[in-house]
Amino acid sequence: MSLSHDALKNAFSTTALFEDKSWRLAPEAWPLTTSQVAELREIGAACLEYHRALETLHTRSVAGKNLLRNKPLLAPWASEYLDRGKPEALITHARDPRNRGAVPAVLRPDLLLTDDGWAMTELDSVPGGIGLTAFLNRLYANEGEVLGGGDAMINGFYAAVALLRGDMRNPLIAIVVSDEAATYRPEMEWLAEQLQRQGRRVFCLGPDEIFPLGSALCFDVEGNPEKIDIIYRFFELWDLERIPTAHYIFEAWDSGEVVITPPMRAFQEEKLGLALFHHHLLQDFWAEQLSGQALARLRSLIPASWVVDPAPLPPGATLVGPQVGGRALTDWRGLAEASKKERELILKISGYHETAWGARSVAYGADCSREEWRGAVDLAVQDAPQNLHLLQSYQKPRRATHALYPVSGAPAAPEAGRLRLCPYYFVRGDHTELSGALATFCPPDKKIIHGMQDAALLPCTIRADTARSDPPTGSG
């Protein structure tokens, strides 16, 4: 059953969830085959294994320990990369033994559908879109078997977060949204409201609504303080200095009064971890830490990636990275001389910076003028002492088609575009639960896919595999 244009407009206009937001509307959700959904589940398991291995890499690198069981391999530079530019107090907190084994409760990779299958450009552990995807899953529920139907997003979120205080029957969970992330507050308020209707004690708060009471953290409910058991942190770690109550959060965690997820461990949020996965000196480490299935999956998913580190090289040495003019680079500034064909590269800041989210720092070399590309390269080199940049091979999304309503509201018609898929995984122990996926379908001329007015934001439905040899590309 397809949704009418009027039904969609009415659904979006009657909730504050979509205030000041607009995008293209579609009568049907994005179709995924059963084999693609099985593949997505494998990707979720691989992402969790990656996070656990990254923690091992960081921990052993900090301690100066051998990375391998029976073979010498020291890599102190790995933790130096991951910790670079962070405040000392945050580094100390991340290394606290009480944080050992802590991983984000929600994982969301950004997957592009290419001619060669899925390509993972990022792995987000503070993802937006949880409430949005849950709402869309409900909206399209009668269309077919929705991925994440039966409120799997809402219930999966709660189960993963509440599990962090497994000793409590109904812990009080505060979803804390900073001013910087205020555009996501309506969907988090909606999510909290849905859980409250189930009798769950979940509240969406601003950082200024939290106050200390002894060693505990509280917020006011009709003049009475309510103790917070778990904080779901919906703010980036670089934003901590703008949060006046941040020190209370650290103090309450230190006293054991509150659990925080995602953990305040900045190394888990650095994009350059994907470059470390491909680093030639660390291949034996990843092979030892990951299962064979996860290793193969991640190698097929993660594009070739490099850390832009302008450290001086000895004479005659070359960089491990892309070539320019058929020659290996000896200085990252040489990227500025790359031809347009050689600039099929993405350059972006790794993390811990206000431009590290929402595609703000992303430069696509082949879509830049030479001057713009040179400026991006120069900035990456200049910023390296504080903020490292990641260089990735550009993965071009394949063209697909999907029926969309024209802005005028005329009957839906097939349109061409390119797809980014964001599956949501909720972590419960050593297991990830695929509970929904948000499809962003952009016009084919958009080189970098993200939410925009010209895009359609869609949930996904599951359809049986067909005899086609290529993956489905949407309804036409």
C-alpha cells in the first residue's frame, strides 16, 4: 500500500519532530532484499568487533605492550594519533580502567550503495536519526515488512541503554542534548515521550537542567529532585567545554552514581581509526583480533584510507598513500598538484572538532577547483599538530531509481538518484541488533550524500530475493 502525498504531508505537519525541516516525499519505503538484510546484520557484528579491537589497539599502544601474541609489534604512534589534540583530563578519563570494555550503545555506519556493493565511509557512535527512523517505520508500517517494525528502534534503544544498569528494574535515563545538537532535540523528545508512554523513566534534558545533589546527578520534576541513573550523551566531546555542567557529569561518573553512553572516550569517535584498519604495519594485529568473517567484511567495506601526518621523512622515503603523476608522494602537500582524475579522494577532519560532523569539513577533490583543493590540503597539513585529517578513496554511489512525489504534489514518478543507507545497531553485550535503517536518496548530481531539501528520507522494507544478479536499487 503506497502512502499518498496528502497523508505524508499531514503526518509530518502534525508533529514538532520535523519542525523547520523539509525533504522530498515518497509513496514507498526503500526496498532491501532478505540477503541484503542478512548482509547488514553481518556488518553490525563486524562493526562491534572493530570497536573492541580498536580499544585493544589503543590500550596496548598506550601501555607500550606488544600488539601481537607471538610476534613483536609495538605501535606507540597509534594511540598518539587517536589522542592527539584532546584535553589531558579527557584522555585520562578514557583510559580509566573502569571504562575498560565500554563501547557505544548505538552504532550507525554510513553505507554507500556502489557498483561493487556497500562502502562504509564512517562509523558514527553519536548518531542522529533514531527518533526520525522510528517515526518513519511507524508511518510506513502498512506498506510491507518494515525493517524495524513493531517499534524495534524505540524498544531496542531502551533495551541497550537500560542494560548498562542491569541491577535496576526501571532506571532513570536522561537523554542529554547540547545546544550545539539542538536541531536533533525534537526527535529525542519524541523518543523519550514514546518510552514514557510505556512506563519508562526516560527524559530529554538540556545540560543546564542537570544539577548535583551530593555525588549524584539530578534534575527537577515539579520541585522535587529526581536522581539520574544513566545519561545517553547526545553531544560531541569537543562540545564539553561549552557545557557548564560537564564537570558534574564527570564527578557523578567517577563516584559510580551515573553510567554514560556513548562512553566519553574520544578515540572511539575518530574517523582515522578506519585508516588504522588499513595501515600496512597493523595488518597482523587486525587479523589476530577479528574473526575471519568480520575481517573480510571490513576489508570489503572500508575504502582505502590514510592519515594525513606531515611528519618529516628521511631522504629517499615515500608516503604510503595515493600517487600523483604516477609517483609516490614524499610530502602530503604534493596532493595539491594532483590532476582532477587523481583527485578522486575525500579529505575530512578526523574528529574532536566542530566541523567533524554533518559533512562540514568534507572536501571531494574531483569536485573542487585546484585552488579549493590546495586550500583543503594546506589546512589538513597546518591542523595536523592538533587535528588530524583523514584521506579516503572516493566511492561513487551507483545510480538508482525510486518513485518520488514532485514538490508540486503531482503524482509520484520514478526519479534517478544515489543512495546512502544508515542502519542502526543497538549493542547488547557482544551482540548487535539491527533495528532499522534510514535511506537518504539524493539527486544524481550530488557528489556527497547527506540530508538535504532535495533528498528523500525513507525507512526500509524487506522483500524476497529475486533472480536479479544485482542488488535492488529502489522502486521505479
